[in-house]
Amino acid sequence: MFNQSDLARRLSVEEYKGDLAEKLGLPSSVVVQNRNEATDWVTLRIKEGFDLEGEAFADFLKEAYRAFPR
């Protein structure tokens, strides 16, 4: 399970909590929605300046892949 605040901190992005106007005004952002007791829905909005080649993003992708239900 992903914690939204922790994930935002690790990826150096903002937490998205509001409406459409806020979403459009934010830099890269993340929202984590719990789907059920075993899975989360993570939406990562990547905008200019996000480090796609950084270790934090690579670690997130690995963690998300391991958490994917099979």
C-alpha cells in the first residue's frame, strides 16, 4: 500500500487534494486512492522538470511493479 504524503516526499512532487483548477496549477503531483484492502490506485501527473531518470522514480516503478496484483 502506498502512502500519498510519503510518495509525494520521495518523488519531490506535490500532493493533489483539490479541484481541477488546483490540479492544473500544480507542478508534478501525485494522488493515491485506496481501491480495496489489497490495492491502491496511484495517479502521478508528470510535468516539465520531473526527473524521469532519477533513483526515486526508478524505485517507485519497481515498488509499483512488485505490488501489482497477479
